[in-house]
Amino acid sequence: MAAILITGANQGIGYHLTAALLRQGHQVAVLDWETHHLAALQNTFPAQLAYYPVDVRQGEALQAAVAAAQAWQGTPEVVIHNACCCPFGGVEALDLGQVQAAFATNYCGALQLVRCVGPALRAQGRGRVIFTSSGVGITGFPGLSAYASTKGALEALAKCLNLEYAGDGVTFHLIHPPLTRTQSSAPLPVPPEMMADPETVGRGLARRLFSPRFLLCHSLLQKVQTLLCYAFPLPMGSLLAKLTARYQGHLPTP
């Protein structure tokens, strides 16, 4: 079974992904600034789960937490950056600090995580690094300019690192979950009925985590939707925005 390191797994998709991986028999180290939901999970899997409180925006603290996790489980075979900050608001209304916090968590957190684990992965000659992306990083979405921009940056980072680490046995991948009922998505003006269940998404991703494909989705339907977003980014973004507004009653039904 694999040693897996994941950031942002105290709740939501990350929590249910971790729980599913533990049930599969894997050993999981979690890095998150909140850990209260992980305590009960550790009671169930005392030998398989360890967690380390850390803010991924703090480079030195992140380095120390990664070192502690490696002391416990060795060099991980799979590294997942799932920590997330999702400010909502129009570009003129967002405070610059909110934008910087989103980039510090979503993008710089991923970059710093790779800098922490990259040398060890190269030394062992194998490893998978996975970033949690989002369809809005491809299509855009009103009110999500900061968040979507960080995910677009992660898309580029994963492609660049696949080239940088070519020949080292280390590959980079993107998780593309659907819009899911999580704390991060709570402020969005999208009805909960239009969001996926986090446990369903987490379980599905756990089953596909070792796929050699660059894009990892929890279901075939989500994969098709993601590929459509790549093929038709602006039309898909416009369609999703209109469907959301219509559902809320902001647009008349034809």
C-alpha cells in the first residue's frame, strides 16, 4: 500500500478522499491548519493516519511539517495539494488581500509543497504529485476571478513540472472535481442542489487516484464535462453562468 501526503483534508472532498484511501489500506499524512475532524478518523485508523497542523502559506512551517510526515511514513509515493481558499466577489469589490490569500494558498502552497518533496521524490525515482484544479480555472465564472485565476495557474504549473521532472520518474496530475458542497463553495450564489456530494466525489477520486492520466475525475460524466470545458472554454463558461443565473430566477425562463 502507498504512503500518501495530502494538504487540506480536514473536511470536504479532502476528508472523504482521505477516509476512502485509509479504507483501501493506504498510509496517509495530512497537512492542514484545522485538524479537529481528523481526530476521530485517526481513532479508527491509528496506524495509518497522522496529521500535522500547518498553514500551507507559511513556507518554513510547511517544510517542517513535511519533514515530520516523512519521518513518520518515509518519502511519499503520492502527494496531493488540496488546500483551498475561495474568495467570492466581483473584481472591483475584492480586497487585494483576499486575492493574495487565494494565490498564497492555492498556487504558492502547491509550488512550495513541490519544493519540499521534489528532491526526495527525485531521489527515490518515482512519485505522483496531484493538484486539485477546477473547471472555472478553464472557463471562468462571474464572481470567481481570484479563485479561477489560481486554478488556471495550477493548470500551467502541472504542465510545466511534468516537463521539468521528465525522466525522473515523477509525474504531475490534476484533479477536476465538480462543484461540490464544501465550506469553500458555501459563499457561492449556487443552490446546494446543483452541487455534488463531497463523500461521493472523495470516494470516486480515491478509486482513480493511481490512474496514469493527466486529468483525474471522480466519474465518467465529470470527465466528459471537464473535456468539454477544455474544448469550448468560453461557451461553456457562458452556459454555466447563464444556467446558474436562470436557476436563481435572475433570468426569465424561455
